[in-house]
Amino acid sequence: MTEGPIPLQVSNKKAYVWDVDDVAKLRSRHGICGMLTGTLPHLSQQNVFLGVPLLLMPEEVVFLVEKGLGCLVDDKNAHHDPEPSHLAKWDSSRLKSIKHQLALAEEEREAKEHQYTTMTEEAIRKRKEREWRKASAASSPNDQSRSSSELPENPLAHDNPGALSDKQRGQDSSSASRAGITGANYTVHINAPSSQLEWYQQSLHSFATLASAREAGIWDYPNTPEERARCAVFRDLREKGYYLGIGIKFGGDYLVYPGDPLRYHSHFVASVIASPRTPLQPMEIVAHGRLGTGTKKSHLLCEWDEENDIVTCYSIEWAGFG
């Protein structure tokens, strides 16, 4: 987990978080949820379960940077061209890690093989007897007219306890060994985060303020009165303890939750009004009220007064008349 400001890697004017510990820290400590956008290997439901990176809303980025909780990183320029010595060192470390993991996998395979080859004589007898019982049970109901002489013969009927030959034991143990070992897959883990590479210099391309990031040309949000209003409304609701998510599916700018969205349903759908002088049609109010009530939420009209830096929220609910 990153100590101090959390690095927000910026690419194409969008901010991402790649460290899973930082993702957990943002959610649990700072109430920032974002949206996971990465795919997970060997998982079919990619539209339901996603992984890192975490894509942040622009308002979330502005909130974190203004509070000193995060810093913007020019991820592209932070990756410098590696020197030959750095590449050689990285390749040597990679091969060493692979050999070590393969050696551990081989030790595990040999331990399993030893476990099967040391199977006791009594265990082999019990296994063969179970197989004979299964064969007898499977053949008896299908043909009631078969004589007892035609039923599978118990291979242990004429054996004395402990009378299995060394050849039989060897065959049984080797077959069991092959059954347990054949087709074993080796999983080799290779460190993927580029932030751990020697030629990745994050500190030289980090920006602690929005102004410095704007001068560097990697971030330009907010840039219009509407965007500044969205940031002000987001900050006001977040400081009041609410969690915010994307609200476009419910006809607003934000979904407002009383707690972590994993535990609570949203109570409000918030729409941002850029200024007290922004015109608002009566049909918009009716539509917001009807839609909010239809989705079991109240609709918030959040007005930002830039001159006084005040956010005022109005709650709309549909009510019956007559």
C-alpha cells in the first residue's frame, strides 16, 4: 500500500489506479469507488467481475488532489528507455525467479509421486475390493438371468492378506502415480508492475497540484463552469459522508449512497445545476420527480453558487394530487 499521496497514473487525460492495495485504501478510507475496467484471466463473466485498473471519475481525481490524498503521474513519460545494464539485470532476475519456481514445482511433483508409491498393501487391497463391488453392482441389475459364474470374479477371493506380489504393487502404485501426476500444469508467476522497474521514474513526473498538472499538459479538468460546478457538488456531498457513483443510468449526474455501494442502495439521484441563473424548465422537474420515484429514489437538484462557493440541494419526489 502506498504511503502518502496515492499515485494516479494519467493516460489520455484519464486517471487510473493499478495497485490493489491503493484501490482498497481509496474505498475504505476516502470513500472513492471509481470503476474497475480490467479483465480477469480465466473468468467468463467479464461484464460482471472486473479487475484493475480502477478508472476514476474526473471529479474523484480533483477531490483527491485538492485534499492532498493523491498525486497525478505522467505515466507515459515516467517510463524511460532502459539502459543495457538494467535490461540484463532484469532478465537475469526474471530467469532466476522462473528457475526457482520450477524447482519448487518439481519438488511438489516428486512429493506427490512418493506419496503414491508408498501406498500400503492394505490400501491397495481396499481399493481393488471397492472396484470389484462397483463392477458387481453395475452388472447385476442389468441381467438377472446371468449365472453366478458369469459375474465378475473377486480378484481378492483367493488371495491371502499381504499376498500381493511386488509386480502388482509396482503396477498399482505406478498407475496411481501416473493418474495423479500426468498432465500437471506449472504456473510461473512473473512480476508485472512496471513501477518496480529501475527505469520507471515516477517521482520526476508526479504533480501534487492541478495547476502543475495543467502546465505539464496531462490534466485540464475542470475547464468550464459546468465542470467546476460538478466538482463543487461532488466535494460537498462527499464531505457530508455520501458515496457517489455514475448516475447516467438513472437520469442524473451522480448516484448518491449513504455508505459503501457494496452494502447500500443509492437513496438519491443528483443532477448538477451550474449556477443560480441556469434556466430550469417545469417539465424537467416533473421528469426528474417521476423518474426518481419510479426507481425508488429521490432526485436532488444541486445548485452551485460560484460567487459565494455554496452548494444548495433541493429534493424532488412525486406526490399524488386530489
